Amino acid sequence: MQRQYQFEGSEWDRLIVIQLYKYYETILWTHKIKMRSVMIRLMESAVHWGRWDSESRTIWLSRKLIKDTPWYCVQAILRHEMAHQYCSELLQGDGRPHGDLFKRACESLGVPQEFRGATVSLQETSLDWKTQKQDDESERLFNKVQKLLALATSSNEHEALLAMNKVREIYSKYNLDKYHGGDHEKSKDSMAHIFIRHKKKRIEAHQDKIASILVGHFFVKVIFSMEFDSQTLQEYKMLQLIGTRENVLMAEYVYYFLLQQTDFLVRELKKQKQGLTRLKAKSYRLGVLQGFSEKLVQMDERLKQSSSRARNEQNTKGTKDTIDQDTASFETALAVFESDKSLADYVETIFPRLVSSSRNAQYIDPSIYSEGKVAGERLTLHKAVSAEKTDSGLFLE
């Protein structure tokens, strides 16, 4: 039976509340939970992002929250308030607003970890974890990687390739230290989300290809989903990167780097070839990305061989010298990441009915696709000259 809901306020309020009701029902369906109907209303508040009123059975959400933050934050606060409803109605509460029963409710409803605390002070805090100070380990990692990415801008191709290799080795070692023998729950709590938004109704083939590169080489999961925009009142496709904070930050950097470079290479190609069709431009983009992907595979293989030679030399000499841990760790880091359950369990908590899908085969121009592959094999990750991005997500020069 379809539930009947009531609305009040302006037309903007009505459309926003309709989206909130839709998401409310989606959460219940996704997590296979049955709860009684509630009222969802908007409020003006200088203190709370959201509030659950058990007497009137109403979930209140702040207009400021909806106007000033991405829709993901709105959804997360709605989940938080639903956890209060779940706690009071299905678990009968324990008198503690954010006690153990509330934590159980959050787990059942997939409330992201950073949104499980008290909401009273959220108006004074950024809901974006990237603006908050990271721990010392993360700071050291980023500082080291920044210096290497600066080297990767070198015109000396050998020096740039070595710098790129070293960055990936560092992240491999980081992931081994993070996942291998680590505390499972602690790993789950350290997961973060980064959203790639282009305000488009579809995901282009080259964006899908970049996502597959991130999944295959950069220790993250990528989720494709729709997101409502409270400014335009439209729904758009987006990519969601999920993993540890360090990994999603690196993956985000790689995503925009590849997007920027393929845009640049297509513009250069248009100067050389008159009448470049959309099919040829798409084929060239996909070729560039395939070439870059194959280059990463080759780099992986060379690093494995280097690690194997180092071990053989050690065995031949009969010594117990320590092998370069950055190089040695690369051989097993991705395998450890793929076998670790922390990220998989976390994604299962947030998206318990996640469905895997594959894209249809892409029609391409074989000749220009091959040209793109050659260009992609020459791409090297380098430091962006500015952390700022344009509306399209590209780095500004």
C-alpha cells in the first residue's frame, strides 16, 4: 500500500520534502526495515541540522542544511534521525540519545560513521571531512607524496617515471600497514566518501573507464548513483569513491588528472585533424585511457620482478638484509586489499542491495583508438599546479 504524505510551505519546500520522503522509503526498502509512517518537515534552526520528535512522530530537517550542503549530507542526517526513530520505536530506547542502542540503529540503517554523533554542534562544524585536520600519519604521507609528485613534473621521462613508481609504492606500503593484521572495526570506521559531480544526466564512457582504472590500481571502490540537487531541483548521475581517507584523496586526484589530460589531448588532436567527429573523439579518449591502464599493468609487473630479484639475491648471498619495503610491499598490496573485508563490509552496510552492472560494448574507431593508446602510454601522473578546480572539476592553471 502506498503511503499518503502531507506537505506544507512553499513550492520549493514541497519538492524537497517529496525527495526526502522518497529517500526515507528507499532506506527502509534497502535495509529491509519496517517502521510506521512519519511526518517530514523543514525548520529554521541555529542549533540543529535535524531532530526527531517521538511524540508527534516527526522528522525535522534544517533548510540551511539543505541549501548549504551537498545532498549526500542531507541524506546522512535523515538517516541519523531515522536511527533515532528506529531506536525509540523498535528498540524501545535506553534513555541515552546517542548510546549503545542508537549505535545499533545506525548500523542497521547504514548511517555513515561521521554522522553518528550528536547533531547539536554540527551547525558550527563543516560536514566535509576534507576540511578537517588529518592525523599525523596522513600528514606525513601527503607531504612525502607531494614532494614526489613535484619530481614527476620533470621533463626527464626516466625521472618522472621513477617518481610515479615511488608514489604507487608508498601507497602500496600504506595499504599493507593499514589492512594487514589491522583491527577490522577500526578500519571500517576510517572509511570516507568522495563524490565526483558533473551535474549531468549520464556517465560518459571515458568516465566509466577512469573508474575502472581507480578500482584496479588505486585501492578504492566506485559506486555510480543518482543525486538530487536542491538548487536546480534535478537529479544527476555521480561517482562515489569509497575507501580510506588517504586512498580516496589519491583516487580523486588521479580521476581529475586523467580527465584533464584526455580533454587536453582531444583539443590538441582537433587542431591536427579537421572535422573530428564525436565517435572519433570518444575513441581517442578511450584509447588514451587504455594505454595508460596498460602502462600501469606493465609498471606493476616490473615492480614485482624487481622485488623477486631482490629476494633471489638475498637468498643467494645467504644474508638477512632487509629488502626495500616499499618495493617488496607492492607485490602483495593489491591482493591484500582485495581480500580484506573492511571495505566490502562497509559498502555492504551503506548499500546492502547494491547491484553490479556492466556497460554495453562501445562502438569505436579502431585506427584513432590505437593513436590514443600510444598517447596514453606516455602519460605520467604529476602534481596539479593548483588545488582549485573549475566547475567541470578540472584543475586551473
